[in-house]
Amino acid sequence: MKKFLYICLAAVLFSACGEYNKVLKSTDNEYKYSYAKKYFNKKQYTRSATLLEDLVTYFKGTADAEESLYLLAQSYYGQKDYQTAALYFNTYYTSYPKGEYAEQARYYSGYGLYLDSPDPRLDQKQTYKAIEELQLFIEYYPQSERAESAQNFMFELQDKLAQKELLATRLYYNLGTYLGNNYQACIITAQNALKNYPYSKYREEFMYLMLQSKYELALVSVDSKLQGRYREVVDEYYNYMNEFPEGKYVKQAQTYFDYAGKRITDNY
């Protein structure tokens, strides 16, 4: 019985491959297009994309030009080749800014790049591109039912960029005085991150790392800078406590404050 089923399955697969090869070799573009849509509807995106790659050029200026280009973009999207899909979605909404699928094209261009956004430790060029595409979608379609989800995806991507900055900030702090003043680099990186991503979920840790770094800087300061550095610790402590009076680093922050406060002289 199993052998019979395998034979039947092989026959079906062979027939399907034979059909596809026949379509590929056909010179009838309307016939090929009907099969491209058939494969697309069956979620056989590799086959539909292969056929549509040739057809979009042939269909330029015809009634099928707009739909075929959109289906090509969706075929790559279906294959999870989001970069290529974004390229064709971009081509679509640039060519047909008021086209039937313009809203979807703009949305999926950004959403696909969002899905393909790399690990925070890697280069974030694609993340920036995804944010740009999602922002443009919101600007063009502020009343769209997808606008809220696009906004949420943007927030997630911005948090990813903030996380990348957080990794750098932690690294500078951990390096300390190794081969230079890494505490100062930690402070500058954290300040820039807070400026660029003011609503990041990592805000508290950025602020705490700044406090830690200023405390460590005070410990290694020369006498002429010591009082100023201790005062910076106290100021940073108040900045942190004003925003996070019940934060997870309060206990250690209090320790830094107490230590610095006891060493500030009145005649500074």
C-alpha cells in the first residue's frame, strides 16, 4: 500500500514539474501570467516569482502592468526575501503612487524590512531603512487600519537601535581606564542615546551607567578635578532619582551619592 502511495505521489510531482516546465517554455505571455497567478494563489512563490520576473517587463504599459508588479513583490515577500520584496514594493508605489495596491505596497515594504531587521550587534542599515519606510507609510496613510501597527513596529526598531547603543555603553564602562578614558566615552555614548531615543525602555540603564561612570571618574581623578567630579556624581544621582525614584538601581545609586557627598568640601 505504501509503495502504491509513493508511486502516486511521484506521479503527481512529476506531472506538476512537467506542467511548470511547459509554462516556462511557453511564448504565450498571457498563458504564463495565468499560471503565475495560479502558483501565487497556491503559495508556490518561487514559481510565481520566476514567471513574473519576465512578465513585468513585457507588461509595461499594459493593463496587467500594475498587478503583475505587485504580485512579483508579494512573491518575494512570500519567500521571505524581504530586501528584494521591498525593492519591488518601492518600484510599485513609485510607479503607481495612487495605484490600487499603493497602500499595501508601502506597508509591506516597511513591514518586510522590519521582519528582516538584524541582531542589535550587527550593522543596522536595514533597520534605519525599515523605520524610514514605516514612517513614510504613516505619513501617507495616517488613517489606515495598519497605521497603529506600523507605529508600534517603529518603536520596536528604535528600541533595537537604542539597544545597540546600550551594548556600546556597557562595553565602554567595562573597559574602564583600559587604553584610555573609556568612562568618558561611556558618558558621551549614553548622553547621545538618551537624546536620540528619549522614550527607550533602556533609559534607566543609560542614566545609571552615566552615574556609575562619573563615580568611577571621580575615583581616578587628579586632585585639581576631584571636587568637580564628586559634584557631577551628586548631580547625576539627582537626575536619576528624579526620573526613577523606585528604580532597580536606587540602592547602589544611594551608595555613590553618599560617598561623593561626604567628600565635597564647603570651600570648593
